[in-house]
Amino acid sequence: MLFVSWRLIEFKTYEKDQFDYESILVEQDEEEEIPLTEQIKTPPPPPPVQAPTEIEIVEDEEEVEETIIESTETDRDEIIEVEDVVIEEEEEIIDVPFAVIEDVPVFPGCENVEKDQLRNCFQEQMNKHIRRNFRYPEIAQEMGIKGGVFVNFIISEDGSITNIRMRGLDKNLEGEAKPIISLLPNMTPGKQRGRPVRVPFSIPIVFRLQ
């Protein structure tokens, strides 16, 4: 009885639900159209050209003149005439110092002086020229500037004065020394072994206040 009573208590009933089937329409995806690509076909290589089995000989109608190449070699007995070649010697510029040159440049006024006295005559005429054209710069006098200027120049092959250079303690004194040398007259050029050469010469010009 207990078992029957327990089963009756545990017994349950369920209501049946009614289910309805509902169909779902799924649209079919549109199929993607894949473009067709044209495949490029490589043409086959041309067949090899077969050489003709028979060779046809064609005669030339025009006559071709053959070029005769003469030998450039000379016979031993043949005399070769060679024209005289004139070689021009380049003139070499030589500077000979005044102290060692054979024939010193001749200052105007020293033409009739003996050869052994030409150096002394040159020095005397050079000093006269400097004293005659000497001028003390005013600005140097006001500032009390004094000193010497060493002047270098070249007596060229034609007797003209070139390449004047000065070296001193003051630019004003150097500027006054240049025109003194620029006023030097043309001279008879110095000679070495009978040939005119360039003769470098240097002389100090002293500026002294009294």
C-alpha cells in the first residue's frame, strides 16, 4: 500500500503543446560569373630552312678590275731624298745678376765711359735719378714715418724696366718709391756672351726726416 501510495503521489501529467512546422524560404545566392580569359597561344617556331640540294652557278657578266697593291718597301740601291728639317731653338729666358754679368746695362749718359767703369757710372746715374725724382710723402712726414724701401726691378732684353717690386715698413713709403723707378729711362740692355739678357737689379731708397 505504501508503494502504491508513493507512486500515485509521484505520478505527473503534462499538457501536450501543439507545434506547427513553418518553412523558411532561403533565396539562393546568385552565382558569380567568372570572366573567361583567353589563353594566348605561342605560335610554333618556323620550320628550318632547308638548303637547296642543287647549287646553280651564275656567271658574272661584268668584269671586275683587280686592284694591284704595290709594295712600299724600297730597294737597297734606291736613293731616298730627305728634305732638310729646320729645328727652331726655343729662346731660353735667362736672368743674369748685375754683379756677375759680362756687359752691364748702359745707363743713358754712360755711353762713352770705359767698360771697366760702366758699373760705377750706372750706380752714379741711378743715384742722381732717385735724388732728382725723390719726394717725401706728406702723410709720412705728419706721422713721423721714416725708413728704407728695398726696390727690385728687371732691365729686360730691350732695355725697358719691368717687374718692379717693393718691400718696406710702410705702404706710404712704398707707394712713393714705385714712381721713382717707373720714371727710369730705357737703357742699353746687358749682354752675356754677346746675347741680350734680363738683368735683375735692386737698390734701397731711404726716407729720412731732418
